[in-house]
Amino acid sequence: MATLDFVAGRRLGGDPRRRRLGRHTLTAPVTDGRPAAAPGWRARLAAYVALTKPRIIELLLVTTVPVMFLAARGVPPLWPVLATLAGGTLAAGSANALNCYIDRDIDMAMRRTRRRPLATEVVQPRAALVFGIVLGVAATLLLGLAVNWLSAALALGANLFYVFGYSILLKRRTPQNIVWGGLAGCFPTLIGWTAITGKLGWTPFVLFLVVFFWTPPHFWALAMRYREDYAAANVPMLPVVAEAAEVARQIVRYSWVMVATSVLLWPVAETGWVYPAVALGLGAAFLREAYLLKARVRSGATGAAIRPMRLFHWSNTYLTLLFVAVAVDAVLR
């Protein structure tokens, strides 16, 4: 707790409406000279749910369940799936809540995130910290007792790396933050596999690498759209410190490696014909979007004219459909 408090900042003395978070000093909203009314329980509950970043959790679960189908060589038993989903949801929610606690100064400085619960003070920092820790403990115990302790250890390791490796160590220090920080988001492939088999193997590791190489193009496209936000918050995302042309080149390079890695699953897992056909088709579509983005940059487009969100939204669709193909191929075989 002391380490997290130091990184995220402490309250100032004096005016109780004023808060210092990292490099930023903000004043809480007031109405007619009085503090704003406290939110009701529904708003508070919604705020705690928002701390877990449900949309990110959905994407993580999309990469968990299909791997369980692949591990089972068909439809997996219902109980391990439900227990893994519940434990994975709690683990991801814990990591996201702790990330919100650490990054609350960044969230206040960025237009995209300034409505998050800690930025608006609907939830207080210490409450968010306790909430995140409790979710993490619950996730570890649930996965350990209801699934197996290897899956629990992997989930805990991903959580700790996301909090300490990415949020505290990498995010504010290096343009490679999302490359290595993205490792935490790859662990659901391993967790889904070990939940069924009880051991690791090369097959889930290939899918681990697919998510690893997918993350930079996905996130750099978003960071291109919100470049000014990240610059205002002093976060050295690649689009902040490099020219758009270099970012586009990096996106294309990672996209090629991602597609090649996705096809590698075919011989490693000995899949049927459905998966490689879908992987090649989706990969071609992804590469097309990456090259279109690069072409727009080379043509001199700037800002919104680059249209990086096209690639960002397609990247979500790509990952979802690719992993659905993993499950469908396993069932058809």
C-alpha cells in the first residue's frame, strides 16, 4: 500500500476540495459554494463496476473460453468453464481497479478518462485500493479451490505484472510500455488451457504470442487518436514520442508477425481446416487496414484524418473472430 500511495500521490493539506495526484492539482466540483451532493447507492455501485473496466474484461474472456474448447478437443465440462470465467472476471477486475487507483492523476488529465470514478471522486482512492486487493484475493482463492492452483498462480502473476510491471514501472517511463506491459493480457490463454489440462503446453503459448503481437497495433491505433491526451498526461506512448510515419511502420511490422504467429497454431495444435482458413482471411483483412492507415499517413494526413480508430475497432473484431474460430474448429473435429 505504501508503494502505491507513493506512486499515485497523497492529499494536500489545507482546502479539503483540493487534491494533488502526481503532477496535477485539481479542485473538486462545488455547487453554490457547497460540495456536490454525495452520489446514491446505485451511482456508487455503477462506479465500482466501472473501476473493473468491463469492456476490457469481455475481451480477456473471449481469449479464455475458446482455448478451453481447444484443450478439451471439443466442448469442455461446464463447471471448469463457469469457475474460470468467474475467477478470471474477478482477477481482471482487480487489476483494472488497481490500475485506476495508480493512474488517477493520468485519468484526470486526459479527456477520454476524466469521467472515471476516481477522477470524478465518486469513489475515494483508498476505497478503490481496498476493492482491487479484495477482488484479487477472491480471484486467487476461487481459481485455486474451484479450478486448480496453477491457473490461480497464472492469474495472480498476470495481475501483479499488470499492476507493478506495467502501471507502475513501464507506463510512465518508456515508449515500449504497451509492448511489454501487454504481456499481462496474454495470460488468459494459458489460464484457459491449464484450467482443463492442469499443465502448460506449446499450443496455448502460440495463442499467448498472438495476443502479445496483437496488442501494440491495437493500442497504438488508440494512442494515435488520443495522442494529445497522452502528451498532456506525460505518458510516453509511441505516438507521443515518434512521428506518425514511424508508428504506422511499427503497426504494420507487428501486424505481419501477429498473422504469421496465428497461422503457426495450425501445425502446432493440429487443427482442422476451419481455423487456418479463418486465420488467413482475418489476417489479410487486418493487414489491409494496417496498410491503409500507413498510406493515409504517407499521404500527409494528420490528426483525425489518419482514422486510426478504424484499425482499433477492427482489431477487436479480429481477435474475437479468431478465437471463436479456435473453438468452432475444436468442436467440429
